[in-house]
Amino acid sequence: MKDTLNEYRVFPRLFAIFYLYWMSEVLVWAMALHNPKEAEWLVAAVIAGAAAYFKFYVETGCNK
């Protein structure tokens, strides 16, 4: 079972799905603000975190 989870990278994929959902919610929230400039630092941090996570995810593939 553990090998199967590692082979299909279940937890990193679930986290990637969660992160994409969270990123979209942050973007929708920021665009709904009266003055979106107030939250630009948060949006920038979330998007930069996504770039860092996906870079890490792609570089740590399963080696067979």
C-alpha cells in the first residue's frame, strides 16, 4: 500500500489540487474587494508559493 501511494504520488497531487483551489479563492476574493490594491501582497505571496510548490513537485518525480 505504501509503495502504491508513493508511486502515484497521492499526497503531493492532493496538495496541488488544494493549492489550486485555494489560489482561485484568494484571487476571487481579492477581485471582489472595493480596492484590490489593499490585498496585492497576499495575492502575490500565494502565486509565488504556487510557483515554488509546483517547481518542487515537478523536480521530485519518482525514479524507477
